[in-house]
Amino acid sequence: MKKKTRFVILGLLRDEAMTGYEMKNCIDLRMSFFWQESYGQIYPELNLMVKEGLLVCREDDESSARGKIRYSITECGQQVFDAWMAEACEKDTVRSEALLKFFLADDRNEAAVKQHLEDFYSQCSEHLALFEKFQESLRGFEDMHNHKYILRMLDLAVRQQKLNCEWSSSYIHELQK
Amino acid sequence: MKKKTRFVILGLLRDEAMTGYEMKNCIDLRMSFFWQESYGQIYPELNLMVKEGLLVCREDDESSARGKIRYSITECGQQVFDAWMAEACEKDTVRSEALLKFFLADDRNEAAVKQHLEDFYSQCSEHLALFEKFQESLRGFEDMHNHKYILRMLDLAVRQQKLNCEWSSSYIHELQK
DNA sequence: AGTGGCATGTAAAGAGTTACATGATTTG
DNA sequence: CAAATCATGTAACTCTTTACATGCCACT
């Protein structure tokens, strides 16, 4: 289970130069469906990657005591990214406490299950709304071709969230009978 | 992100007494869709839980130098489990290298994406087959009511895998044009 | 003047995997 | 009888989160 923080960073920077803070934001908003990173991983990795020549950085704001630091990918970084892209994927790791509880429940826990289902439903709806908003924003561009891969991915994300919503709402109705 | 190993163990033992090895097996075969544990988590936790009075154990096989150890849940363990069931769930953590690659890809990586899609498809088909087999085995019982919660969960798992299969196969066809 | 969001970073704690060691039992 | 699988366990390592520290900027 190798650390993949650097590849996520590299992948994001191919599109545009970003600060560490923006990367974390982008990962949380658009990729949390299948990936997460914390500041404790991002910032140290960013400094390491500059030393290794995968990234270059420039201070945005010379006037401040400690300005924003915006990173860009180097040619070497591109190569490292493409090499990783071609490698086989490790198997997924998923930990969903809600699904775990749904699986392990019995009649003693019916009330708890009901509550968790409602939470699950509202979380999925929120995610769905987020993904659909992102989808719309990408479709607004005329250069849709550039977003071909992301749009395909979003299509899966949206359909999975819809499935989860449908499943949990019908499960809720069943329990209410 | 608290450790939940003990609750998984407790949940499994409510159905039947098991050895640590059997638990790991069961988790890998039936729960890997949304959960995983390793021996390094299970065995030390098992010993701890006996000390805390959540479990009792008996050696299966007195003749061997080191026989199987089969664990059962205590009344106290039941209570701890039910208390956890009623608690709110932490948010999910998911790490899927394949989905990450699908999201970050561009035209330079089309060949890699194709390969990963094929791997993704075959993995999902395998999971689907596994879930369907499990589903069938549960439906064989006359006391289906006992498995109500697991069957509901399996319904979601099966539908998600079907969605993934459908998505990846249509994506593969698109790329082949 | 205070709140909240932007922004960078570190240290310590905690979670989780991996590799190894050991030995029994089953199956071809 | 060799190989695979069953079975338990530990130690070292790696990964990841969390809590904290610092300070800017915009808005009210």
C-alpha cells in the first residue's frame, strides 16, 4: 500500500499551477468519492518533490511575511506521472462504517439502522448534488474534449450516488412498514 | 478515525463462534466490498478482548501443540456491540487507485486507461459473482428472516458491481472507436 | 475589533500492512 | 512426500490523521 500523494499532486498540476491549500480543497470537493489526502501528507510531500525536481514553485506574494506558494509540474514530473499511469493498480481499500453496520445488524439494532440509513441517504444526496454541479461546470466549456476523462468518471460517480439514494430510500420505506 | 476491529469481530461472533483465521476469511470473502482487516489487527485485538471480558475462548484441539482457538461473544460484548451500533458513523475512507487514474488521465494515457478499465471490469465481475453466490447461499435457508439485513446489503453490493461492469464495458467500447 | 476563511507547516499519536516465524493438516 | 492451506502470532515499518502553531486577508 504505497503512498500515492505525489501522483495525485502531479495529476492535478498538469491542468494548472496550484497551491497546496487549493489541492487539498480540490481533492475534498471533487475526489473524496474515491480518494483523500490530508495537509500532513500534502505539505511535506510538496517540499520533497521540489527537491527531487518534480515540481517548481514560486511565491505569489512577495510582500507578505509568508505568501502563497504556487507549484507547477516539471518535464521530469510529467514523466514520473506517466510512468505511474502505466503501472498496474493496487487493490482498493474501502472503509464504510455505515455499510459495515448495515451488514452486521440484526433486529435488536433496527432503530439504529433506520437512523444510519437516513444519514446515509442525505450524505449521498449531498454528494450527488456536488458531482452534478461539477459536471455542469465542465460541460459549460467549449473545449469539452479536455475533460473527456473526468466527465466519464463523473458519470460513474453520479450513477453510484443515485443508486445509493434509491437503495437507501426504498430500504427506509421497507423498515417503516 | 478510530479503530473498529473489535466491532467487526463482535458482529461476526453474534452469529456463531469462530477462530481468528475464519474471521479474516469471512471479512475478505464477504465484506471486502466495504471493509478490510489484517491478521496484525485481528489476533492482538482478540487477546485484548478476552482480557476485557468481551469474548471467551476455548481451544478446539487439546492434542496439538497449538490448536485452533475458537471465540464466542459474552453478554458484555453484546452490550458493547449494541452501543456502537447506536453511535453515529464516521465518514467513509475510500482509496481506489483505478478510479484515481481514470480521473487524472488525459490523452497521453489512453493506452493505460484502456488496460486499467479491462482490469477494473474483470475485478468487478469477480466480485459480482462472489456476491451472487453468497446471496444464493443465504436464500437457501428457510430462516431467511435472520439474514434480512445482510441480504439487503448484498442487494446494494450486487447492483453496484453491475453498474461498475456496465460503465467500464461501455467506456471500453467508446475508447475502441 | 472580531469572525471566518485562506494558507503553510510540524510533531506526535494512531492506524494498518507486511514480512517473518512457527507448526499442523490436508490433498494430489 | 511435497505443496498448499490452515492457523496463530509478533515486530518493524509505513501510512495517515489530528492537533497545534502561526499569520494573512476580507468582511461586518
